[in-house]
Amino acid sequence: MGEAVKPLAQQQFIEALYAFVGAGADEQVDSRGSGHINDTFMMSNHGIVLQRINTDIFSHPQQVLENIVKVTDHIRKALVREGKDPETGTLRLLETKDGDVGFIDSEGDWWRAYRLIAPSLSFDKVQSPHDFYNSGRAFGHFQKQLADFPAASLHETIPHFHDTRKRFGDFQAAVEEDAAGRAGDVQDEIRFVLDREDVARYFSERLDAGDLPLRVTHNDTKLNNVLFDAETGEPSAVIDLDTVMPGLAIFDYGDSIRFGASTGLEDEPDLSKVWLDLELFDVYTKGFLEGCEGTLSEAELDDMAMAAKVMTYECGMRFLADHLQGDVYFKVSRPNHNLDRARTQFKLVADMETKWDKMREIVAKYR
């Protein structure tokens, strides 16, 4: 989902490759990434991953790179303290021959290169509850490694990304404008969002009151953003750090539950197939809290179930707003695609509400 990667000229790729590799650069590409945001090239002959940054999404690429350098430097120090290899436990941005971590080509596009972490594996889909547990461990450990990092020193690479209170205001505006003339057909869904304004405001008010600590958040906690050691199968590194910024640690947890503990696809039209799988909720919660190793506050632990609900509600609200606006942000492949997505999220929220006590019992079991 999101905006498509814009066309790329071969000359731009060559300029960027030579900027990072220099004389003797071999232009052979092993594979090209399938992501929707950045343009990615695997260059194992040089031991690097080369990427063009999508500046339509990240309008301040220098800030993205600064965040990544700060966070990965901090993680490498943590890895040394843990007795682990700092070169396989996190990303390392490479410098150009001019000593910069970013390169601007002749078309004005930004590029960066990472050292290839090998041997490692990644997975696009959860194959078993153990996979989900391991991803929880990885993202929890990410929080542990950065627990003493000054989160406020990071740039907000996508402003108001998880500001659910602001998203609620944007949603109200989308309903009022009704740009695509669809509001009349989705009154039940609109009412579902509006009836839960307290959910939209919950974490903003907690932050305003100083009840929860500001931490480094990843904001894209999919399974394929964890690298696994090819020999041991253990999680080794969290990658794709473009959206690293200040936020709430439990937002990362909540978003993982939102998409990973659902029994249905995010755009499943048959809502009878969609509910919260408490077994998957349990294993991820166990893994995440094991990875955190006691670094979360009591207030954060108290709000973990709420984070799952809020992240699911927020995502559904965004899908419905885009449906009302005429599908201008999320990519769609069929009529009412965003509406289907919104309905799956709302079904999950409603199911969480029926399983609320059980969710909190599971968190309490591992805290």
C-alpha cells in the first residue's frame, strides 16, 4: 500500500552505485526488492544493499538518514555489551567516497547503501506461532537496546504518524467533505468510528499528562523486517528503520497484534473469517515482553491491550477515510477495497472488546 515507486533511469542507478563502491563497480544485480516505498537492489558481489529513497513519502531524507545513524550506532554499542557481533545485529549505513551516508544523483534523487548482513533469512508470512513469537522477541529486544536512548532527539520523519486524536479530526473532515459521495452508504462504519472518540483520544491524553514515556519506535513491525540467523533460526536484526522516530513503545506492539494476530487477511471481504486469535496474541505478547527484559514501565504494561485496540481502530479509520476521499492514498485493486479493509479492522476492534478481560489476563501473565 502507499504510493508507487516512481520510474528509475539506469544512469541514476549507475551514478549511485559508483558513489558508494567507486572504481571497479560491477553493476550485476542479484535481486530487486518488491517494496512499495523505496527502490531496492541487492548487490551481493559488493556486499551491499543499494536503495533509492522515496522522497514523496520521506520529504526530508537527510533526517531519515540522521535518525538511522543515531539509532544503529546506539544499538551497536548495546550489542558489544551483550557480547554479540555488532555487524550482524543491526544495519550499517555505508559512506560514499566523499564521506556522506547519502548520495544525490543527477536527477535530484537520494540514495543510500547498507552493508549486507549475511548469512541471514527473512520471511514475508508467519508460518507458525513460533515465527510470530520470535518476531515479538526481536521487536521487544529492539526496545530494550534503545531504552536509554533520548527519543526526543530523533526527527519525526512522518509527522503525526500515530497521532490518533489528529487522525480522528481528519476523519471527521473527510466525512463532512464526502469527496467521493460515498458517506451515505457507510453510515454504520462512520458511526462505529465516531462512537469511539474516547479510543482516539486515549493515548494523546496519556502523553499530554506525562503518564507514558516517549521512546524510540520502529513503526513498521512486520515479520519481514526481522532478519533471522540462517544457521540457528534465531532473530538477529531488526531492519527497515526509515520510520524510526519518537513515539510509544506499545504502539509497535499494538500494530503487530493488529495484523499478526488476526485470523483473516487485512482486506478479507468475508468478515466471518476475521477475529482476534488469542493463541497468537499470547505468543507475541510473551515474545515481546521477553525481549523487552523488564524495560517497560508499569503504565506501559497496563496499556498494552489498549495499544492493540487503538492501533487497529486507527488503521480502520484511515482506510475508511481514504474510501470516503476516493482512494487517494492506499493502493486499491477492486471496488470498495478500502472499505473491506476498514471493515476487517472494525471487526477486530469489536472482537477485542468482547475478549478484553482475556487480553489483559494474558498480558498480566507475562509482565
